[in-house]
Amino acid sequence: MTSLWQSIANSMPASRAALFAPKQRLDLNALASGSMLAGQLDSLRGRRVLLATQDQFYAAVALLELDGIAECIVLATPELDADRFVDVARTAAVDAVVSERVRSGTLLPDVDWYLMTPDPSAGFIDRHKSTATEWILLTSGTTGHPKLVVHTLESLGGTLPHQSPPAAVWSTFYDIRRYGGLQIYLRAVLGGAPLVLSSPEESTVEFLARAGAAGVTHISGTPSHWRRALMSGQTGHINPAYVRLSGEVADQTLLDQLHAAYPNAKIAHAFASTEAGVAFDVDDGRAGFPAAFIGQAGTDISMKVVDGTLRIRSQRTAAGYLGGAPAMLAEEDGYVDTGDLVELSSGRYYFRGRKGGIINVGGLKVYPEEVEAVLNADPRVRMSLVRARRNPITGAIVVADIVLSDPLGIPFEAAAEKLRTDLLDLCRRTLPAHKVPALLRFVPSLDVTGAGKMVRPGA
């Protein structure tokens, strides 16, 4: 694949491609004769660049400007503290930072700092001299330090369609500096379609209203993003033709709720990870994926299940890690162990959770996501988080934090106790005894990472 700019340049005059942020809008045709890096772009050729923009709008523009120009682009996420920011920069050996903000303090004093302008400055920009740029992404784990994963535009977008459906307008709850959001960014840009960017400064309701006003037709997010949207009671702000979920297990209850909210939309859930890339989409309305996907011949993606974990081999896999993590992701046969546990049932594989997230109750395994799916099936539950609590006899017991669909409808006493009893009865009818929560706690909200995933202790 050529550079991102060269991939879309021929279609630019007729393109509808534009970026929409809460306070900014950019028609990508404006970059054909200008740059938001003004006269600085040429001096970034061959440099190792860290994108340190607070606003993802600037990152979205910088990717167009720098791919094919820079040796590498590091997509720093905005929640990094100062120490981690410096650590990422040193690990990636960057020699330049691009930001919309003036350098603060003494961070990276030996690295050149380049400022982006709010609007493109006119002038001749030579984007034809192209180099193979590495895209370095940070993993979006629920705890701990992220790893730095090396991709190229080919591994990220080489299989994406270069034409969006007619009149498509894309959007995503994700930040485009994370893998899930980056996929939607590339789909929109390569397909010549507008993209409505989210912002952490606006509420879910405000984002949905803005997306609806822009006529969004295709929109993605994690299951946690979509549960928050349903909790807002304002899903009617948008009327999408396509709804996509990725990043977490999509249980049947959530899929059914989204289908009810958007009866005319295709509801799809995808499996993807920063390391392994996109493996597949499922749009048949059911949780899990068909067993026929495993070992399927004649495709550019191969999958197998070993010791209960899903393994993937494809051209979309990252080249490796930077820093202390193993240099190569794949095993000798080229497969990447995703660490996601799957289980075959009636001709379909279902995700049971992460290999590192299993709760051990007296030597018996409990998959938190399996228990959450049971709890979430009750219409009075919007979302839940199952976790371990230490126990001197069994080593651990299962406890669950629950966010209710209508918190005001539970006045906390008799009604709360009745709901707690109902949910425990549901678990006892559905799950083995060791998986039944020993404690249910009603909470107003659950913590979510910047990547839109629930924070799981010890994951």
C-alpha cells in the first residue's frame, strides 16, 4: 500500500471525506493545497514522531500528513501521565513531537517540538516522496502499562474497502488513536466518507445528539460504550444502518437490546486486537461465532483453538513489540495467541473471557464474562462486573457489582433485597454452584478505561 495520502489523493476532488469534532470541521480537500503543520512538514521527513495531541482531531489530521513522510508515528493516548509519556517516547526512540499545545515543563528537552495550526496553511506540499512509515500503537489493556505494538498502514488498512457505501457517514465512540477507533478512521478516510469524532469532554447524550445532527449511518464502540448509550435513554438521536461492537465480549442480551433500539440496522460484532488485527465480523444477530470459522480454507485469515484459546494468523498481525516485550508476536507457525478463551457449544464458539482473568474458586474455574452474561440477561440490569474476593477457605469467592437499568426504581431496602434474591436465583438455575456470586452489590456506575473497556482488577 502507498501512503495514506496517496491512497486517497486521486479521489480527493470528488470526495465527501471530512472530519467533524465538537468545535472543528475539516474538509480533507483542504489538505490538497495546504497543511496544518504549515512549513514544518518537510523537516519531519524521516523523523520518529510522537503524536502528543490532546484533541484527537489533530491526531486524525496528523496521520494523513505524516504517513509516508515520517519514519514512524507513535499514537500516544491522552491519559498518559508524565512519567509514562516520557517512557513511551524513550522506548520508541522518538526525535520529534507533534502537538497542538506548546511544550510544557522540561519533558523531553532533547526532542524537537512541532505545533499544529487550527486550519491548513496554503502552500506547496510535496507528498509524493513516500517512505514506509511504521505506526506504533499502545495496547488498551484494562490494567497495567500498555505495550507498544508496531504496525504498518498495510497491516492496519490493507484489506479495508476503498469505497464506503453511498451517503455513508461514519462515527465511533472510540478514540482513533486506539486500534478499534483507528479501524473506523481508516474505513472513512480510505472510503472517502465523513467521520464524526467523539470527545471525552462531551457526555454520551451530547455525542449521540451531535452524531445524529451529522446524519451518522455507521457507528462503532465497545459493548461498554453501547451499554452507556442504552442507559442514557437517548439512542433515538441516531438512526444508523450499521452498528458495530468490538473490544469486549458482546453477550446475547446486549445484541438483542441494540436490535430493538435499531430494528433497521445491521448489528455486527467483531473480534480484533491491537496485536492480532481484525479476525472476523459476525452479523447474524447471535453471540459468539460459527465453528466453521475455525480452520476455514481459502481466506487470508487462519484461526485455530489451542488449549481453549483463540489463535490467529493473518497479514493484519502486527510486526512485533517495542521495548521490553518479546520482539515477535507470532509463534513458529505464524499464529498469535490472543489470550481469549473460547468454548464450543452446539456448533458455535462462545467467548468466555481472558486467560489471565479466570477466578479460581477452590480449584474450579470461573469466567467472569460468563457470569456477567447471566446477570445482564435480567432486564433490570444494564451492566455488571464480576470479580474475585479473597477467601481463606476456597482462595477466592465470586462477587458482582451491578448497574441497574433504572436505579430510581429500586428504593433500596425491600425492593433491592427482592432483586438481589431474583438475580441469585437466576444464577443458581443457570450456572454451576461455584460460579454463583456470593455477593451482589448495586453500584451507580462502573469504571471504564480510555479505550471504552471495563476496568477489570488484576487483568
